[in-house]
Amino acid sequence: MDWHSPERNQETKMSQNEDGEFIEIRREVIELMGRCILNLQKYELGMKQFLATSEISGNASKGLSNLAQRRKRYSGRTLGQLIGEFTGDYVSPDTQQDRNEELDSGKIGDSSAEAISFQMRFSVRLSEEKHAELTENLRELVTLRNDLVHHFLSRHPLSDLADCIAAKKYLIESLELINHHIKQLHEFGSNRESMKESLATFLKSEDFSHFITYGFSPGQPIDWAQTPVVGHLKAAEIELQNEGWTELFSAINWIRSQAPHLSPKPYQCRSWRALLRASSLFEIRKEQLENGTTKVLYRSL
């Protein structure tokens, strides 16, 4: 004899179906949660590598660089700290003050073998509006990470079907956001690699070799104060000056002993005296000697 009514059988069947759906969706929620956490870690590791290689410096003659030190520096940083540095140092708002500082920052260093060093820093400038938007979006990513790690179960206890459905929707949206930021970081990396390739091509060019040797690029205006030849003329003053003036002939011989490759010709000057005049950085004086010859003296302005 069947003790169960058709209505009771239908309710039992519906309950079993709901239980099956609940179990399946909860399984999907757990899988989505794992993918979110793994992709967040993927993003965090990518950001650490990205920042570690955004500024490289070292001693070229000794083959040393700061890469290992920078990797160690970022290894213990939290996602919030990484993003703070990313939006503060690597990506920054484009302002007139920053552009002026860049124009004033170029210097020619010591070219001796022991002092040959290099520093490459890659960065991106965005408009103030786009920088603010990027910063806010990345802060939302940090908030999302904290919610997933610390607050997910308190907000989605997964105790019933409705809660599991809501949790699944939330995690799908979260995964899309995380993947968007992974793609964005990859694009920043691809653009930087393109910059590196362009830089590598330039470093192998004759223009760069000319710039390193003489302090300016062919066909470009000469910033005389930053040229090696002016640096050596000033160094000769320190070595040879007498009562504030330096004999040009003695200075030329001294420069030839220190940097034989330097001469007026690369600077489109016919003589050293013409170079002194072209630079507008020195005062020139002539003295008539008893034997009838003329001695040229100079001093820095």
C-alpha cells in the first residue's frame, strides 16, 4: 500500500533536485573562489616582477646590477604596497613641474673605466584624470582581494541555494575584474618591452656613440655645459690656472693627454679658440709676448 500522496512525492522530488542543484552550485562557487585567489596571486607575482625590472642600475665594467636586490625588495610587499608604488613611481600624472625637472636633470658623468655605470628607468606618464582613474581602479582591486580573503564566508556562508547563486554571481564578476587587471599589466609589460627594444637599437646606433663621446647628437643643438670638452677645459683650469687665467695652449696639451679623442672638429669649430667663443661659457684674453707671438688665455664665466 502506497502511504505517500502524489503531492508528497512531488515535494520530495523537488527537494532532491534542489539539493542536487545546491551541491553543484556550491562546487562551482568553490572552484571560482580558487580561480580568483590563484589569479590574484598571479597578478601579485607579475607586479613584483614588473616593478623589480622597471629600474635597473649597476657598474658596466664590473658586470654588476641591482636586479637581485630589487627582486628581494619586492618579494615581501603586499598587493596594496605594490600598487601604491606602481601608481606612485612607475605610472605618474603628467604635470608641467615634472617636465621641467626632467629637462634640468641630465648630467654627464665620469667616463673613466672604474666609474662607467648605467641606470635605466622605465615609467609612464598619464593625464591627471587617467592616472586618478587607474589609481582608483587598482584600489578597488586591493579591496576585492581583502574581501575575498577575509570576508567572503561571512558575507556568503553558502548555507542555502539562494546564497550560493549570489556568491557565484559575485565571484564571476570578481574573476572578470581580476583578469582585466592581469591583461592591463600584461599590456604595460608589452609596451615596456617595445621601449626596451627601441632603446637597445638606439644604444647600438652611431648617434648614441657620438652622444656618449662628445655630449650631443649630430644635427641637434649643443648643450655646451654638458659636453665632455667643456668639462675638460674647466678641469684644465683647475690644474693650470695662474691668477685666475689659464693658457689655452697648455690646456690643449693637457686635454690631449687626458682625452685625445676630443678636438674642436666634432663641435663644428675650426679652432679651440672658436670653441671657447661658441660655448659662451668662457672669457677670452690675448697677451702679446716679447717675441711678437700672441698668448691666448681663458677663464670660466
